[in-house]
Amino acid sequence: MEYLRLMLGSYLLGATPFAYLVARFFRGVDIRRVGSRNAGATNVLRQAGFGPALITGIGDVGKGALAVWWAGVYLTDVSVAPLLALTAAMIGHNWSVWLRFEGGGGAATFFGGMLSIAWGTLLYLVPLWALSYRLTRHKYLSSVLTCGAIPVVLGTYLNSWQHFYFGVAAGCVMGSKQVLAWMRAASRSPGLPPPTARTIPGAG
């Protein structure tokens, strides 16, 4: 029952739609219906400016950090509790009950949680994304590739199967939203190839 309460509370925390609320307050727009239609800081930056995007980013990062902190307080003797809480918060961010199960991409919430769990892993993941983007010049492909590397980086860096499995879950939560965003962008831009095996180096 404690696990259920922890994950439900973390989901509701993650579901707090900062991007939607900030964009509504500052620009009077529904962030889900403009730009990339992603309820995250990047879309807020494009639609509402730097200040609102900064507020959104701090809120989304804070959700991940707060979920991990709460897990450590609520279940102090369970090492997996912060991982479960962060996973639930990311799911809440990506599929918010308050936004009819729409949301963001989960990266900022993941970032906030990992700052508390093992910030050193970000020193590998962030450059990995930057390198993959430099090589592919494709933001969605580079994001999907980085999501696929998360379990390897976490499992190796922390020498822990628990963190490897968490990395699989986190990679799926974020990667699935990137694939959906990629498909949506491809449907609006004929020049952008959809995420098939032919668009992934070494696949197919």
C-alpha cells in the first residue's frame, strides 16, 4: 500500500501542468494547441518567451527533484523508492490527468530527479545527446538514441541492476513521447522522414 501511495502521489505531482498554466497566464494560449503542441519548456520558450519558459523549466525540474526527495522521506529504508517515484512523476508529466492525458516529454523532470539520485550520470547523457545531434542534425532521432542509452549509462555508472531497469522504464517513458512527436512533426512537414528503420543508422 505504501508503494501505491508513493507512486500515486508522485504521479499527481508530476501531472502538475506548469507549461499549460504558465502559457495560459502569460500569453492566454493553450500550449497543447500551438507550436510543437508539447507541454514543455521548449514550446513555452517559442510561444511565450524566455521568462515564462524559465518558470516552466524550474517547475518541471523541481517536480522530479521533489518526487525523489519525498520518496526518501516517505520510505527511508527502501532504496528503490526514489526510482519508482521519479518514474511515476515522469509518467504524470507526460500524460497528465489534468490535461486529459496529454503533456510534455519528461526530460526536465528526469533531469531534476537525476540531480538528486546520481547527478554524475548527466555528465554522460547530456554530451551524448549533443554528440548525437551534431552527427544527425535531427532532434527527435538524437533524443530517441539518447533514451536508448539511458539504461546502459545508469546501470554501468552506478553498477546496479535496479538503476538499469529504471533506465529502461525512463527511456521508454521519454522515448515513446519523442517518437510520437516525431510522427506528428513528420505528418506536418513532408520533408521530415517518419521514425522508421531507414531513418535510424544501422537499423533495417
